[in-house]
Amino acid sequence: MAKSVRVRINSGARAVLTSAGVAGRLGDMASAIAASANAKTSPDDMRNDAYMSEVDSSGNRAHARVWTATPHGIRNNNKHNTLLKSLDAGR
């Protein structure tokens, strides 16, 4: 049996993964996905959009996420898979 393999990321690669450029691009993609999902959702009287996005570049790399921000968005996503159908907007 082979021994376990350990991979170490050098500091240059880590700097790229946490850079402002990568975080900005991820933010643009997440915003586009959220905008597409909001466009596919019927109007609601709530103050917030049904879907929201954010970017977090702390830690080892930048992360972006899109989530349902209101009960209306949760119901819409459960019924129509809106977030899944909106993923192409982030490409």
C-alpha cells in the first residue's frame, strides 16, 4: 500500500487564491447568479431581494455564496429550483 500523499500549496498560489482580483470575479459571478434568480422570482412586498450574494476572502481562499434571503425566496427555490437554474448566469 502506498503511503498517504500530502500536498502543500506554496505562498504564491495562496496569494492568488485570496487576491482582490479573484474575490472580485467571484463577487461578479455571485451577483449575476443572484440577479438572475431574482428576475425569475415573482414580485414580493418584502424589502430585501429574495436572493442575495456575498464574497468572503478570509482564510485560505476566496469564497462566494448566493442564498435565499426571504421566506418568499425559500418557497420559490423549493418549488422551482431557481438557484440551480440560475447558475449559467455566473459563467
